[in-house]
Amino acid sequence: MEIVLLPTSEECGRVVADAVAGTLAETRERNGHVVLGLATGSSPLLAYGELARRHREEGLSFADVEGFLLDEYVGLPAGHSESYLEVIRREFTDAAGLDPARVHGPDGTSPDPMAAARDYEERLQAAGPVAVQVLGIGANGHIGFNEPGSSLASPTRVKTLTEQTRRDNARFFGGDPEAVPRHVITQGLGTILRAGHLVLVATGEAKAAAVAAAAEGPVSASCPASALQLHPHVTLVADDAAGSRLEGADHYRYVLEHKLAEQGW
Ligand code: GLP
């Protein structure tokens, strides 16, 4: 795992944009088509803003990109402003010129969420592999909506949110945790680990314990993001506050300072 510690969240956004654009370009050259794994939440917003800016001002193209979301709430009506499909269009894909028909998520409106989860896993398998997957991290170490206790080999499935996650996400639902759906469909940890390159971004002190557990703790279902230690190509980008509990912080900064240009992201 490459751990990139940077002073500000703006710098984190630029590095994440570099990593995503770089892997998309390499994969396009090799495979002819590219799948981008999309995360919602506030963590990737600066990176999405930077990618959209490059699209607008520098001709970075997403026209041939197929986008797949990590997760979706169960039970919100189609088109609900907080459904992740709506959120990602509003906050990134429209501004990046990604055709809405090429942006996919689990069907949280299905009367049979279990079947919708299996169907999404199959759609991902058919379209994949995901070239680069953007990830945030929850304060309890969740990625996607894989809460603590998630199998490290899990496929896309229905999960029940912790009360903590519902409280964390209440800010998007008028401040009322009870308005946050209790169930979700999320790519599993096994699904996420199939992507070619995982780019996790974390900012702010509230993420410091989760980042340290993910990168330096034991690989354990108690911290779902620790599954990233099993993947051969992970870039963990954190600002100083989110990285403040990493024991190896000085070493990671030293490695970054002496990084060879050829090493890329
Ligand atoms: C949410 C999402 C995750 C996200 C995480 C952190 O509930 N399902 O994909 O990474 O929690 O969110 P934020 O980036 O807003 O802190």
C-alpha cells in the first residue's frame, strides 16, 4: 500500500485526480475500454471537482468510461435526491461529461433487494474489471457500506447500517437519523478487491483512527478497510489530520519525497 500524506485536502484531491486519470489512461491504452468505480460521500468531492475541471479546461475525456457505484440505499424512490445514483450525477458525472446511461448502481428501488444485489454483482462481473476504484472510509472503518463484521470475501449483498452510520449520514436527510434508510446494497469487500487499482481518500481528524487501523492494524473484519492490505495496488491519500495516528507517518513522507517519477501512482 502506498500511503501519501499531504498537508491539505486540496492537495489530496489533486493526487487522487492524478491517480484516477493515470490509471484510466493506462487501462484505455491496454484494453480499449475502461470502467471507473465511483464512491459517494464527501471525501472524494475535491478529487471529482478537479477531474471535472480537467474535463472542462484540459480535454480530459470520460466519453468512453463506464461508471459503477459502490453502493445504494434500499427503499428510496427512483430519482430521490439522496439516492447515490442522483448524488453521483449531481456531484461528478454530469460535470465530467459521463453519459448518464453509462453510470450504474445497485437497484435500491427493487421489491427484491436480494435479487438486485446478485444482479449488480453479475453486471459488474460482465462489465469489469473495474480499472480504478475510488473509495472513502467511514469513521468505523467501513468502505462502501461494508460495516464492521463484513466478510473479507463478501460479494455485493444487502447490509444493515450501524446506528452510528445512520447518525453520520443524517446530515443528508435533514438531520434526522430515522430518515436514513436502514438497509443498503453494497459491493462486497471481495468485489472491491477485484478492481485493478484502489484509491482511498481520507481527510480530517475524525478519520484518523480508521485510517491507522486500515493501514497498520491487523487485517480484520472489525476494520473492513484493512482488507485493502490484501490488494497489490492501493494508493491511500490522506491529509495530515487523517494521517495523524499513523505510526509510520515519517517514513511515508520520506518515501514520497524520494519517489521516482517512473513509479507513478
Ligand atoms: C458513506 C458511504 C461511503 C463513504 C463513507 C464516508 O456512508 N457509503 O462510500 O466512503 O460513508 O463518507 P464521507 O466521505 O462523507 O465521510
